[in-house]
Amino acid sequence: MSQNPSFQPQCPLPLASDETIRLAHGGGGRLMQQLIHEIFLEAFSNSYLNALQDSAVLPAQDGRLAMTTDSYVVQPLFFPGGDIGSLAVHGTINDLAMMGASPRYLSAGFILEEGLSIDMLKQVVSSMAKTAQDCGVHIVCGDTKVVDRGKGDQIFINTTGLGVIPQSVDIGPHRLTPGDRIIVSGDLGAHGMAVLSQREGLEFSGNLISDSAPLHGVIADLLNHHVPIHCLRDLTRGGLASALSELATAGPFTMTIEESRIPISEPVRGACEILGLDPLYVANEGRFVMFLPPEDVDEALSILHQHAVSKEAVAIGEIGGTPSTPTQALVTLQTRYGTHRILDLLSGEQLPRIC
Amino acid sequence: MKYLDEFRDSNTVQKLSVAIGQITRHPWTIMEVCGGQTHSIVRYGLDRLLPPGITLIHGPGCPVCVTPIELIDTACELAKLPDVIFCSFGDMLRVPGTHEDLLKVKAQGGDVRIIYSPLDAVAIARANPSRQIVIFAVGFETTAPAQAMAILQAQQLKLQNFFVLVAHVLVPPAMEALLSSPENRVQGFLAAGHVCTIMGYDMYEPISQKYQVPIVVTGFEPVDILEGVKMVVQQLEDGRSIVENQYARSVHRSGNVEAQKVIDEVFEPSSRHWRGIGTIPNSGLALQPAFSQFDALQHFHDCISQTAVTPSPSSECESGRILQGLMKPSDCAAFGTRCTPDHPLGAPMVSSEGACAAYFRYRPSKVTGP
């Protein structure tokens, strides 16, 4: 969308919903202009974007900037609890929120596959616009490319996010401290299982609905109440187990969590049992893990419980200390039988088992 | 969750653990046949709830692990063919063949698809009449009925583009092969609950009698497994050896007769090579002659290079001894160092039901627990 503002589109016919994306929609000509104006500007309209300059020019910010980027390639594009558009906003905003940043601006890059229906694109863009508005962020610049049919998968979206970190806030793995308690913000695995079951046409009893949600609101509330958060991590790909494993390695620290305290909904448990997947490794899009001093756990939980997105937050474990040998297991799960098992990074993604 | 929570109840588990301790007077070596049981044992640390004299060894009941390497190579060859859609259960995709695995073939452009039921492959065949669909039929008696149903459906629908690479294996002949080995250490078995759900357990009675070994049909949850162990230990201590059924909520003595009929209609027993173990007579399933039109090996005969000789697996890989229960994964010199899920030397490190993968995931020996 970084086009010469003096150029005026001259295509007389509006884009019909039953049309499909053609290579020409990315070709820099009138069709591309029409796409930009009728779909993207129409939905995302704000003064930074509407200027249509080569770059968005943003006001100076008061504080340190946090910047992050993520690409979204989910299939199916629409799933229970969200779609690729809402996900592309939530995912990037949440990465900013995990640093304590207040999200302000997003970019939006679209890679569209030739043959995609305009109607589907409109639905995704409209969902993205609504989600951004709900989250109080502006989509200030963007880009569109069209690839040959078969060289993409309907829509890929990249969003880059810019946020501002308040002066007093310092959140990150460098602040992890032995004795820190570990809080998880809600039940695990719903997003991954909702998308998987939708994609594969698997029917499970109970509702599998993605947990995709923005997390910056609840984090801001915690910071406003001066809860001394040491570290935050959103539990996306690889789930809780991978996030803890990565943070423990960064220390290095040992961590212990209690299996019986980890919230997992019945539908997710059931679906994971059938497929032989471990919910601790399944992706989430609206869940995070938080580390903080033990004396602040109660206050943090009472604030978390006031937000719909974290109403089931619970303390699940703690950081032990530094490992006594270089090869000691870092993250240990205490089972409900008092035995222990190790949580480590998986080799790749989990694969459903045979029987 | 009903039928799950009561079989994971920690009080019941603790009580069983104490009860096993009370009845155990001698050291005993018990094998759980099924990889699903191995996984449960290692995941929940159940072996650590047993008295020190009781040794659990992990049997060959992981279909992924025992599928011979030449069949994996054939699968990769077929998956590379431009007209072929190759359908497989997820956990076969990472199993190493001689040079590559199915995930690599997929990355290089092969159309490899994960299915959740063999019937998915029938749907894919109907939706893609111009392509040739090959399904990798892997599994024990548990998955054989669904596989047979898919073949019967393909026959009814007169599908000309549906083929099966059969790698089905049978449990009882493998148990007999282990018991008749001069190196055998197994004194009692936890038989595989899911297999017995289909096949029943009357065929174990002659084995139990002939080798004087207790066999207890056992489920997969912590309470099931400890109850199964307790029943085996009780028999061993009493000097009895019969077949008992711990998994009665799922298994009947004669099994699921309808499912057995479907298997018998489509398949017949055949000699089968088990990776790491060797050839065991009548331990596999092959298509009945009436269904030979679905046989991928026949249909694609000219596209498959003849690797009749089993390529030797990595000389360091001890998977054969591990699958026979002669050593534990953590006793292998390569375990966790030169053999990991990222770079598996043998199949038990790949499959979620493989003993090596279970040990690596839940208790790597090169690291120590708390």
C-alpha cells in the first residue's frame, strides 16, 4: 500500500465478491489499486495508512520501543474461535505484551494465492480490522503480493508490531530468580486442537474452540497494579512444555511444575487422548506463563481472575535453582503419583500415533 | 473424564503400589508387550512405584519400531512417484529408512498425507480419480480391522486407484518367538489390551501352558498397569501360570468376532520380518489372493528396486536387543548422544510408542532427575 498518493484509481467497476484474485491484483496496475482502496483502505482506514506514502510516519513515542514480527499460515483460514485475520493481530500483539509493551501499530503484509475468492479475502480483512480496532492498534502500512496458483495456500499474512514499554517496566528471562512462582493464565491446548480437528475433519465430543485472544489488557492491568512480573512468555507453538524448557535453558534454572494443577479442558483432554498428543506441547494463542516472586502470587491471581482471558489462571510450580550439574534435567513435571518426568523440547511437531 | 480419571486415580495407584510390595517375595522379570503400555509406564514413572525386585522390560509391541527397513525404503520410493498420493499414520513419517524418511520425501515434493483412519484414504482415492493412492498399512491386530474395512470399501466402490502396502504384524507369534529364544528372561507378560479387544485372549492359553508363563491381558492407564503387574506377580509367587484378564471393561475372551471376520476375509497370515528381531513365521498379514489387485507391491512392482536383502541397520543401534527386552534403552552406548529423536539410529527412538523415545522424552539417562 506504499503507493504514490497522486495516482487516482480509474477502474469503474467495484470488486465483486464472487470474483477471484488474479495475478494482476499484485501487478502494480489499476487492479492492484482497486484492491488496495476497496478492500484494505476501506477496512483499515486511519490517518497514517490513508496517507499512502512509501512509509508510514508515526509520532515520537514516550518510552522504549518493542518491535516484533510474525507470519501466519494457518489452515483452515476460519476455525472455531477465530480466523487467520484475528490471529494475525492477536499473535503479534501478544508478543509485544509479553515484554510489557503497550501495542500501538501494526504492519500487514499479504501473500495471496491466485484464485482466492475476493469474498474470503474481504472476510479475513474485515476480521483483522475489527480485531485491531478492539485491541486499540492501528494498521499503518502494508504490502500485497499475488503468487501463482499452487505456490501459496490461499492467504499468508505477516504482521509486524510496534509497542511502547513504560519506563519502569523490565520484563524478561534475565530477571528469572530461584524461588519465582510460575503462573499459567488458563486452560491449555484449545487453539491447537481446535485448528487440528477443524483441518482434519475430526469430530470430538464437546466444543473445541480456539483460545485466540489479546493479552495486552490483562498485562497492562497487572503492571498498573505494580505486580513485579519477572518474565512472561506466550504459549504458542510447542505449548507450555517448550516455553518452560526454553526459559529454563536460558537461565539455566531447574523448574518443577505439578501435573495436577495444570488446567486442561475436558474436550482438549479427550481429543489429545484419542490422538496420542500431549496437551503440554499443543499450541495456544491466548495463554501465557508468568514468573514472579512468591509473595506476589495472590495479588496477581486476583487481578488475573478479573479478566475473561485469564479467569482460570493458576500457580503451577516454581523455579528451583541453578542446576547442580551441567546435565541435570531442567524442567520436571511432578505427576499425581509423586513420580517425576522430564519436559524437554520435542524434536519436531507431535505426530498422531497409530493405535 | 469417565473411563479415564478412575484409572488414573492417585489413591488407587498408591494402594496398588503398596499391595504389590506386600505380595512380592522374589525378584521377577515381567514384559509389557505393547508400546502404549511402555509409554504409560515411563510417562507416569510407574516402574518406580514397584519393589526393587520387579523388573519391567519393554516388549516389541510398537508396530512402527518393528516395520522392516526395506518396507520403509519401498514406502519412500512409492511416495516419490509423481502420480502417487501416499497415505500414512503420522508416526511412520519420521522412521528412518536406509537413506531417508517419509518426511524428507514430502519435503522434496512427494505427496505424503497423514491420515487418521484407513477410511480417509478411501475418501482421498474417490476424490482423486486421476491419482494413485497408496496406504501404508502398519499396525497390530488393533488397526487391521479398519484397514480391512477400507479394502472392502474400495472393492465395493470398484476403485482402481487404491493400493495397500501391507506391513501388519501379529502379537502372539512374536511372544512365542521371545519365549523360545535361549536368551529369554521374561517370566510373565502383560498382554496388549487393545490387541485382545479385537482378537480375544484364548490363543494365549496354549502359550501360557507350553512355556509356563503367566499372561495377564492389561490396559493402558496407571491403575490398569499396576493391577496387571499385581496379577502377574501373584501368579508367579503362587507358582501358577494361566491367562487372566485385567482389562475386562474392554476385552472379552473371544474378542470382537465381527472384526476378526473382516480381518480373515481380507488378510491371511504370512511370514514377516521384524526389524531388529528377524523373520517370524506366520507373524504378519498378507492380502488374500482375492484382494491382490489392491497389493501395492504387485501393482508398482516395476517401480520398486529389489532390496530383498535387509540393509544392515546402524551397527551401533541395539534396537533388536531392546525390542526383545534384553537391554534397556538407557543401557545403549548411543542413547541420548549419537541417537536422539533428531537423529535416530533406529525406529524405537522415533515412534511415540518406541521404548527409546519414551526414555529419551521422559527420563534421558544423560541427565538426572531431581
